[in-house]
Amino acid sequence: MARSIVSIDDLSNEEIEAIFRLADQYLAEMGTPGRPHRVQGRRRDAESYILATIFFEPSTRTRLSFESAMLRLGGTTISSADPNSSSAVKGETIADTVRVCENYADLLVIRHPHEGAAKVAAEYTSVPVINAGDGSHEHPTQTLCDLYTLRAAQKEKGAAPGIESLRDMNVVIWGDLHHGRTVHSLVFALARFGARIIPLAAPGCEFPEHVQQRLARDYNCFPLSRKDVDSLPEDALPADVLYVTPDQPHQLALISNVWFQLSEKQQASIRSIKSIDAFYSTRLQRERLAPGQQVGEYPVIDSQFLKEKKYRQAQVLHPLPRVDELSYDVDQDQRGVYFKQASYGVPVRMALIAALLELQPSLLGAERKRNYPGYQHADGLECSNSRCVTRQEAERRYLVPKFSIVDANVPILRCAYCDHEQRPQAVGRASTHKYTTELAEWQQIHAQDLVFFLNEQQALNAGYQLKKTGRSSSSAALAAQPSE
């Protein structure tokens, strides 16, 4: 099966660095004189291949940079860039779309408003799929461009050229942290590489719960309050919380005070924070706000703000487009690297395309294995996220909700498509149509017989009956029993 890139986690640290080294090579060989971050010319590596961009949401930079990258490699592109002229308006499913399009192209790049749509595309086609943004979920190739920009900035400061130079960076994530898919992919990557994440959200736009849970479970990255830090200067951080990754992994349930989980070296490093290395600013994602949702005062970066001493060396990144959150006067400041960041999208995506089409041998290894056991069943638990692809009427015709069991003791299930987590309140056996609220019994049930339910009422609605255990029945089960 072809490798696809749906999440930033689909690439190992070593693979990311290999892609960046190839991007370095393209820039060295094809760089524009006087503008070394811009490639020009055309190779012949991909002359036998076609790339299709399938965009169900607006895009300028992502779509054009992918198409430019393929053309620079010598390949050809085809595009479906207007959702109103695609067969989706006729009710065609994602699965059918990609099964048709794989006959027209060798690589599919998809953007879709439903969270988890890119994973569906990857599951239903035999050619590589790249996620160009799925709702508020992830945007992994934007994160590659972001990391490449930070890596280049660190190299200019004299740091080692590898991606490991991001370790211990102080990165402020600024703006809409709730709906911004670029933010979500980026913080997962920063946590993996050991950077310190300083969230500065607009009121009402804080990290969603599932992002915080994934930071903790998957990356051992936890929020550290300013009040927990001994001797931290009052003006060291622009926010009251920073996310840090202890050197040694700890079970989530054991983290009560992150400060005491840090090594002495880490504690000393945090106490000595005096400056910010980078700002990552994002616009308000108005198209994803709930009807009637109001957002408080939105943070703005301008040249006056950047005059503070602690921001003297801070690089300013932005995935673009911008609205009012990033002033035009920063364009003249050498710390504003967002247009260079956008330019890096071509060589980075060239390298990724070359890797997925195996134009460069041995650049990518085997598909990364998941750490958690999987679960799926047509009955029972559904994803709680209304924007998940599994909750959309057209896609429900063929999709079965899938989850990862991320905590076996509770248990806690994470949607395999959009990452939202939930705790079932009942567990049943499909073979007997019996359920129980004794959740620990799930580990004694064969995977193909296992059914999780959000609550007892859902189990009853599915035709399951309470398993008799000799204990008193629950209120929901009693309510369902016929009266004498």
C-alpha cells in the first residue's frame, strides 16, 4: 500500500530531516540568484507522473505551491479547485471521488472541510494521498514548511543545521488556537522535537481539549503554570502557561505538578528564559465559528509590539492569509519571515512528492506503526465531533466509526479520523446482545465481539439488554423493563 501523509505523525523525525535535506539540495541546485529561498527552472525527475489537487475549500498558497512543486520536478498537474463544480454537489462521497481520481493521477492532494476526510481518501485509494487541510484537524505539509523555516532561522543564528536545533526553542503560538489546523499540526511537531510551546490565544479560541489530550498522551507534553516555576522573571513570558516535555516519559495519571517532573537542567533552562525565539501568528478562522459565536479582542503583532527587548531576536511566522492580526509594517522588519515561509513551500513539497513517488530511493521507510489498539463496530459509539467525516450523512453510507483505545484502564477512545476523545459508559457483546456498565470487562471480550456504548440508553436503543450480575440494575435499565 502506498504511503500517505494525513497527519504530521505519519512522518518520523528522521524522515522529516531527510525531506528537509532534499529540499536543501533543490534550493542549492535551483535557487534564484539573490533570492535563495525561491526555486526556478525545471527538472525531469517526475516527467512520467501526474499530480491531482482536489480542493473542496478555497486555497491559494497550498494548491499553487503543490502544483508548482510538481511542475518544477518535471511532472504534470490536473486540478479540481472549485467544490461547486465537482460531483460533491451531486452527493458523491469522498471514497468514490478518490477511487475515480486515482485512475487519472499518480498522487492526490486533497483539502476538505470535514475532519478526517484525508484519512478516508487514503483508505480508499491505492495511490499516495497528501492532506492539504481537513477542517480544523491538521495541515501536515504546512507544518513541514513551518519547521523548515524555523530550522533555517536557527541555522542563521549558528545552530546545528539539523531539525534537532528546534529543541528548547521558545515558540509563541498566537491567535486562533481552537480552529487553526496549521496550529494543531505544528504544536504536535514542536512537542516531538522538544520545543517549548507558549500559547497566546484570543479569548474563546484556546486549544481544544482533544489537542491538549493528544499533546499529553502522545508527546508527553504538559502545561506548566507560571506560578509553578521558581524565580521566573515576571516579564519572561507573554502568557501564563507554557507547554513543556519532560526528559523522561511519565504516565499521564501521575502528572500532578509538571515542574517536579522536569530534570534539573530543564528547570534551570526555564528559569533562565529571557527571550522569545519565534511567533506563529494565525488569523481568526471565521468560517469555522459556531453560529453566533463571539470572539474577544484578537491579539495583533505590529512593529511597536516587537520593540520589547525579549522579542529582539524573534522570528515572526504566519501561514497566511492574514487579515488584521499581523500589521503590514512588520513586512519591512527582517524578523518577518512569512513570505519566505510561503516560498519554502515549493522546495519542501518537491521533496515530499519525490519521497512519496519514490523518485529518491530510501527517503521514506515503512509506514509508522500506531501505539494504541484499534476498535470499530457498526453498533454503539459514534464520534462526538459533529464535524467529523464519520458524522456526515453521505459518508455514513459506508464509513464505520473507528477508534484507538488510548487508555485501557478507564477506557478512553480516540476517533481514528478526527482525534476527539470520549469515555464510553457501557460495554457489550455483539454475540449475546448483552451489555454491562462494568467497563473493566471490555478487556475480556474478543475484539470482533466488543461493542462500546456512550451510555446505557444507547445500548438499549441498539437492542442490547443489561447483563445480569446479581447486582442492582441501573436506573436506565430499570426504566426500560416492562411494568408488572
